[in-house]
Amino acid sequence: MKIDSHQHFWIYNLSEYGWIEDSMRVLKRDFLPEDLLPDLSDAGYQGTVAVQARQTVEETRWLLDLASRYDFIRGVVGWADLCNTDNLRRQLDEFCTNEKFVGLRHVVHDEADDEFMLRDDFLKGISMLKDYKLTYDLLLFPRHLIVAQKVVSMFPEQPFVLDHISKPLIKDKIISPWKEDILLLAGNKNLWCKISGMVTEAERNYTDDEIFRPYLDVVFDAFGADRLMTGSDWPVCRVVRGYTDVMAIVEDYISGLSESDKKKITGMTCAGFYGIQE
């Protein structure tokens, strides 16, 4: 099974999706499973992991309901109140009744404090995830990688995955210190990485996928096929490129790899990380 490790659904409204600026107006509409299915089929993918876009428990419940109704949604990475352990335990007890609930994410890169993840209450929340066999998605900018190194190393038995290769400054063709920080962080064997979200870090009118090669070289060197998974970041990617074009970036890059490694990157690694059953 080929699995898109990272995509979103939403029912659009201005108050909850204020991050969608006028330059991203193509996203100012509802995006639901029926909208993704044709693209998924065209690209040859059979499953997805739906990831939170709002920091509310209501959205997590909604995503789990969608997953119950659409077989191709193989997992849900939701949001819960990591900074309040009493609320967190109640929420996880509820969400884990659905077998498709696989992990949590917090929009760390929007927090005013770059060291938000080092807060005692946040760390206590992360420490609880192992009791529920849940993963954690790291949504970061490059400046957060040093903090992430501290957090990931504190919890060697907790599976983490880095979203969007940490949004390097592709538009500005800047690779350091992102490169060095990625290589350091990848030394933690409890960390995986999603090859996703790259197109929205490039110039909107870019014409050559080769601009991504230096960044792909880094993450492949750092993580290898066993800890990499491809993701579309649909529908956000539509600001720049269509679904099949986005998925083709990684598939073209890995075209010379063994069939075994290709299968890992396009599905098996994601399934293993999130505990997704065929």
C-alpha cells in the first residue's frame, strides 16, 4: 500500500483559518475526503494520514469520524491538550477508543516562545504518550531544531516524526545551519522524517524540481529509507502545485533506488511508524 503520510481536511471559516492569507486564496474553501480521492487515485496512493490543522479537540473528533467513514484515511494525527495532564488523559482515553487515532501534533512553530517545547507542562504531556502507544509530529521551523534535539533525546522510547523536513529556507537557497542541525537531530533513532511541505517553501513560480535536490540529499543522508516517508501536505500544496506534481517530486528523486527502498518511502515506513495495518 502506498500511503500519503500527511494531508489535511477542513470546513473553511475565516476565524479559525486566519493563517490562510489572500495570497493563498485557493485554500479558502472546504476540503473534504471526496475532494482528495480523485487526486489520490491518479497518483496511485491507496491511503492517507489525516493531520490536525486546528488546535481543538472538536477537530480531532471530526477527523476520527471521517476516518470511521472513509477507509482510505488510515490514521489520524490529532490535537489534545498536552499542557494540561488532567485534560490530556481524559481526551486520550476518549480518542484511543478509535483504532485510527495514531498520534498528536501541536503547532509549535506558531508559539511566541521558541523554547515552548521545554516547558515543564508540555514535557509532562509528551511523557504520557508512551502509555497510549502514540506518536508525536514535530511541526517546526529550522530555528527550533536545536530545541527539538533536547526534547527528542529526553524521550528515547517515544516515536517522533519531523514534519515538512522542518521547512528549510528553500526560496532563499539557504541550507546551513539547517543541514547541520538535521544531521545532529537524526542521530536520535526514535525520530523519523516526512518529506513533505517543500513546495510551499519555494518561490511560488518555480519551474524546476531540481531546487529541492540539495535538501533531499540532506534528509536521505541523515535518515535513510527506513526513517523517511513521503507526504503531500494537501490541500496546502495547492497554493503552488497540484497533488500528483507534488508527489512526483519524491518519486522522481527515488527512481534509482531499490524497489524495497521505494516501497519503504512511499508507504511501508509510514505504516510501521503509525502502526497502520494493511
